[in-house]
Amino acid sequence: MESEALEQVGHLPFYITGPGQTDGLMVGIIILALVGVVLIGVFYLYLHAWDCPDFCALAW
């Protein structure tokens, strides 16, 4: 009976965690979201640090 339960647990996908264990997929998604927000902010500030709107207006 116990070996059957252990055998079934071995076939669970990686994103299903047991009670009290860290959810690695959620941690990874949170890190990815934070990095994405920071990169979008850096890109936004980069565009405005060079006065891109004024530069683009002069180019046309």
C-alpha cells in the first residue's frame, strides 16, 4: 500500500509541491515579473533621459 502511494507521488509534475515546501514555479514567476517591471522602467527612463520625444520631433 505504501509503495503504491510513493510510486504515484513520483509521477506528479514538478510544479506540484507538498505541504510546507517552497513553490519554485511561483518564486520563478515573481522574479521574472520583478525583472520585467525593472527593465520596463529602465527603458522608459532611458528614453526620457536622452529627451527622445524632442529629438524625434526634430528629426521629422
